Amino acid sequence: MQEMDYLSKCLALIEQKLNWGSRDKWTFQDFKKLQELLFEASNISLSVHTLERLF
């Protein structure tokens, strides 16, 4: 599996776990909440804009 395959799988698993509906419809506030959840779970901070670009 290549890096992009792993990234796509991770993003799909996050989307599935959150159960917020399609990531295409997520708002800035959704990404802000995701940022907070990721920080709580991993102590890693990603900007909201980085998360938007990834998804």
C-alpha cells in the first residue's frame, strides 16, 4: 500500500468513527471540533485549515 492509500484509509476511518455525515458537508466548526478531538486523543495539534486540506 502506498502513502496516499494509508492516508485515504485513515481519513475514511475518522469520518466513519465521527459519524457526522459526509466530510464534503462539514463546516469550519466541524473541523474545529475535530481539531480539539485529535488534540485530546493524541496531544498533536493540527490547524483547522490543514485538516480541511487533508479531508
